[in-house]
Amino acid sequence: MFSWFYYLSGRTHVSITLLWMNYSRFISKQSSRRKPSCISELRRALENGSPSLVWLASGMPSPEKFPFREMTVTLEGGKQLTLSKEALSTGLQYGPSQGYPLLRKQLKRMVEQWHSPPRWAESDLLVTVGNQDGVSKALDMLLDPEDFIVVPDPCYSDFLCMALYLVPNSCNPTGTNMSEERRQEIYAIAQQYDLIILEDDPYFFLQFNEKQLTSFLSMDVDGRVLRFDSFSKVISSGLRIGCVTGAPPLLQGITLHMQASCICPPMLSQVLIHELLTFWGDEGFKKHISDICQFYKDRRDAMIQALETHLNGICEWIVPEGGIFVWLKVLHLNDTSAMLLERAAKGDVVLVPGREFMVDSTKPCPYMRAAYSCATPEEMMKGMENLAKLIQKEIELQSTHK
């Protein structure tokens, strides 16, 4: 239950109580047993404490003995970003489990701009150690052994290693976008059967079409969507910073897990991203995203050219609408696993077997996934030439064993 006050006619305050969904049936036994960390909860006092507050509660190391004294990073284009003494000190210390307050404030404003969630006034956001950490902790909170979940097939392979999960934009591995109509249908199904939707959207900013598709968070009138965003694909994967947005009762379970595991997301990474976003401003961030989209679109086009040059008649593929992957089907092979895992490296090309993305990985699968994010156009052309030779040899090899 969530209570707030509404200001009416300049005089009267009317108390309005909004009802959340009943989340109790979704919470796993393990998650329900977690208790707040006393020290982590006390740390909230630091966020609004007076300058004269004497903090004697936790085992934070003294910043006087940190070996780092200043940090300056050079940005693309040659401009430099210098962390102030205060910002660096904050980045080197423990922080709130929910994330660096200044970064959370930025992210909340950005999420509101991007998605305009219907229940935004009641929602909250916390920072995670990348998207996968957030999704993993959400699953831990929601699932008991032998519970069922709904996933797409094919599905992101590392998610299948962890355990209604969706990647709506530039889905890994296929690179396709879910249509507006399908999104509405899935949300209606979730309402009908009272399901929680985990919306994992790391490729939200890597879209090659001009039209921005509706997110599940933007249509969530019930509070049944947990949305996961990430900076891994647009700023840095090594900084390990993502965020999850949703109903506070659900975020509380993730927060308690954070307190019991990593304590807090990496503070230096959060401070660095906050300072960068502040330095860029909204227009600078939009320009950065535009540049990234054009870069990956050019890489996508180079990959498609390499495929058309060497694999016509050998493979079929889906032209990606965003992201960094292309999904290929080998026309004359029943399964690609042995070829790619045992013989591809010797043929100077490596792709991921499609079987690794399938819910039932015991069945043969003729698909494979190629990434075009890091290879140059010349390397892609050579790689697809090598792949064509590898497939031809594999077809011959399998025909001799029939």
C-alpha cells in the first residue's frame, strides 16, 4: 500500500491511498527470510544528516589512507573530466545499497523522460552491478525450486544459465524487435494470469530505426514490470553499472539481497558515470547515443555485406534492427554445435552455436550467432569466407558418416 497527499484548491490536503498488487505470493521463501542489514539501514542517515553528524556506526576505512589522491580521465575528442576531491573520496568508499544518490536522481529523471511510466510517482529505482546482476537477484527473489517461468525461444544464453523474461529490443541472439501489438498482447496475458514481467533492455539505445518502440514499463498500469537498463553497451561494460525500475515492494527484495552480497554497487563506477552524464548534459548524451547507433549500424551493414558475399545459398539470416548480433541458420546442417565447438577455431572463425540459446539445449539446432561489434569490416569479410569453407567441410564430413 502506498499513501500520499494531494494538494487541492490551494487549501485542502486530501489523503489518497493507492493499492499495489499483492506481491506476497511472488516472493521466494529464501528472499522472504532476508532481514535488513542494520548498518546498511543506518547508512541512510548519512544521506540527510547534518554537517555536524558524527558517524561511528560502520567499519568504513579511513579515506585518509586511500592511496589515490586525484583522478582525471580523457574523453573522446580530447576533453578531460577531473573528479573533485569530494567525488573521488565518495567513489572510493562504501555507499548505499540502492546506489549513489546523485546517480539515482539522474537515472530517475532519465527513466521518466524515456518511458513516462503510468505509476511513476509510486515507483522507485536502484542501481545494480550491471543488468545481469539485477536480473539474477530478481529471480532469486521471485523463484523457488521447481517454479515455472515463461521465456522466449531462443533466449539470452546466460539467462538460461541462471534459471516472464523478455528482451523486447534487439533481442539477443536474433537482433529482432518485438512489435507494438505483441507487447500489448503479452502485457494483457500478464494481467490475465497475474504475472510479473522482467523487461531486460540493454539494447534500448542501440536501435537503428527512428521510431522508438513502447517499453513494457511505459504501459505498466499495475506495477507488474521490473525493468532493467544498462550502461554496458553505451558507456562501458567494465564499469558494471545498470539499474532496475519498478514497484518498491519488489525493489526491497533486491535491496536486501544487495546488502547480503555485494553491499553496494561499485561506487567509483557510479561516481564516474554521474560526472560524465553531468558533463554531457541531455544534449551531449543524445549526441553520444546517436554516434553509437550510427557506428553499430555501419558495422551491421558491413556484416550483411560479408554474408551476402560468402554465404548466399549456404545460410539464411535476419537483418538486425539494432544491437550487435546477427542470427544465422545453416541450410544444409541439422546442428552447428560440433562444428563450432570442436572445429571452428582451427578454421580461423568462432561463433556461438544456436543450441546454447534454446530452452531445450538437447535438441539439434541449425542456428548460430555472430557478433559484429568489435570486428572490422575486413575481418568480417574474411571471417565469413572462413565460415563458408568450414560449413562446406562440415556438410561433406556429415555426408560421409550417414
